Amino acid sequence: MADIMSGSARSRLMSRIRGKDTMPELRVRRYLHLRGLRFRLHVKDLPGKPDMVFPRYRTVVFVHGCFWHQHPGCAYAAMPASNTEFWRSKLEGNVLRDHRHASALESLGWRVLTVWECEVRDNERLECLVHEIRSG
């Protein structure tokens, strides 16, 4: 299946995808802050610059986009039909990098939690996240 957009239109669209302060990340941050959890954002001296760092609990949270980080079993993580070799390489690289960062953080004594984009509207999942953070 061919792309329905021109190359320049697709490039313009892709350039607007943000790496931090995304809507899913903002939703999780608001939810956790309203429950009294305080955190630091995108700490540069930790591997992977986690989205949220909870020093008190030695816990970091990543909010991953289902497509970009290939959420297993999620409908949003479908491989594009065009330019598949590029996308497969790109997305597998993202997953490998995520694993490297998580391993490095764990070896430094941090607990690593991940919230997926498809989970951020589920208040039960976010409440579980609150308990996971505080149980550290």
C-alpha cells in the first residue's frame, strides 16, 4: 500500500512529533502530581533521560508511545505498510535502546516503570502506577 501523502507532507508531519512533554506524558504527570507524588523531569545524568524521576522512591517512569516503542500486542504498534525495512530497523533500534537504558538504570539501583500510551486514559492503570511507585 502506497503512502497517501507526498514526501514533503509526510516529512512535515513527522517533524512535529515531540520527544518530551507529549500529551500522554502530561496526562500521567498531572495524575501523579494530584496524588501528591513529586518528581523531576528528564534528568540528563540518568541513562535514557527518564520522563519522570522519583528520587525518594529510587524509581523512574517512562511514558512510551505504543508505535515508537513497539508495545507488544497493541494495535497501535502496527508496522507501516510502506518502507517497511526502514521502519523495522528504526523501531527495533528504539526497543533495543529502551532495554539498554532500563538495564543501565537497574544496575544503578533504580526501579524502572513503563506506562504505555494506550494506558494513560485508564485511571485504574494510573492508580496502579501510584501504588507501584510508592511501594518502592
